[in-house]
Amino acid sequence: VQLQASGGGLVRQGGSLRLSCAASGSIFSINAMGWYRQAPGKQRELVATITTGGSTNYADSVKGRFTISRDNAKKTVYLQMNSLKPEDTAVYYCNAEVGVNGVDYWGKGTQVTVSS
């Protein structure tokens, strides 16, 4: 199973970016998918998750600004990020919980940099 993330980049404060992450490989079923981020010198933290049925969960710091969605047919998860702040600067990683045993897979990460 491979997760390929894209959509990161440099944006000014208040701007928007949309991240995408597509899963490929021998996949029978994907359970929850999500986005995490890691800023320099900090631990990786949850940004948002979404279940197969569409239930979502967000970190308090991004509620109202970020929206997670998924296309089950395309095995892809998205993260729409609006009203970006410098503190959103981090490497963003996508995650997928796969199969009946719920094995976690991670993408390589995509850099998001927000300038003030």
C-alpha cells in the first residue's frame, strides 16, 4: 500500500491550499483516513480524520478553517485549508487505516509553509 500526497507549497497568511492523498496497491478496504502534521521541533499531531461513512474529527486549532473529505471510489482523501496562519506551517502527512486488522500506512509528507 502506498500513499501519495500532493498539494503543499508556500502561501501567504490568509491564503488557501488543498492537499490530496491517493492510496494505491493491494487494498481491499480502507477504514479511516486522515491528515497529521509535524512542525520543526514538535511532535506529530492530528489535524483531521474521516471515516468511511464520512464522520469527521478535527483538531481544535483548525476547526472552522480546514475541511477534510474523501472519495472512496478513488481511494483519495483531501484537506481543504483556508485562512492559513503561520502556525500551520509544517510537513503534512496523510494516513490510512487499511483492512480488517486496521494496519496504519503513512505517506511521505508534503511541506506547507505559510508566510506572515
